[in-house]
Amino acid sequence: GFAIIYELLNEERTSPSDLKTMIRKFVDALVILHQRAPDLHRVLFNEAPLPTSFLVEKEKKEQVFATQIQNHLLNYPEVNQTDLAVVSYMLVQVTEGLIHSFILFPPSGISDDKMREQLVKMLHGYLTLAD
């Protein structure tokens, strides 16, 4: 599942985008990840008890992902947040949580495009906000 995210990070390392584009790609990658078999995803993550080993492995992968995001954010001078370890952890958790809920339990009246647009604005605003 995380392959699409690692692909994005590798692509960004070799051919970096501006910050807003990178955030949009990050959001898009997580949306794609959650749109793959959403009914199965819902059952696995919201309805069935998950083994502790699975949750531990998921958290490890998310921490690796956050660390890679942290290292990547160093390339953007417009990022004004100073504690990139906390910022990167928050980016992964907030984005994953919002997208998870949006895809699996879509609210009425909010389109996919509008959700993505607003999430990108929120994340970009946070990253560039004066610390």
C-alpha cells in the first residue's frame, strides 16, 4: 500500500516540485491509496479487530514516511516551521486521518476535488505560517 507514497518521494528527490505541488501529490497519493478497495479498507480498519503486529508494522511505516517527509521539507525555504520532526508526524497523521474518513465515510455536499483543494491549502498554510 505504501509503494505509491515511496514512488512519490523518489520522484520528488529526482525532480523536485514547488511546495504546493508536492503537497498536492502527497494528498493525491493518499487518496489513491484509500480509494483502492474502499469497502475492504473500511472492514479491515474500522470493523474488524486488527492484530497488534499489524498495527505496530503500520505505525513503523508511517514513522519512516514521516521521517522521509521531514528530510524532504528541508528543501523548501518557504517552510517556516522549525520542529520538522513534529510537523512531519502531524502531516502524515492529519492527512491520513482526514482522507481515511473522507473516502470511507464521504460527507454529503463535499466533492473529492474540493476536499483535496482545501486540504492542500490547509497543509500549505500551516507549513508556511511564521513560527
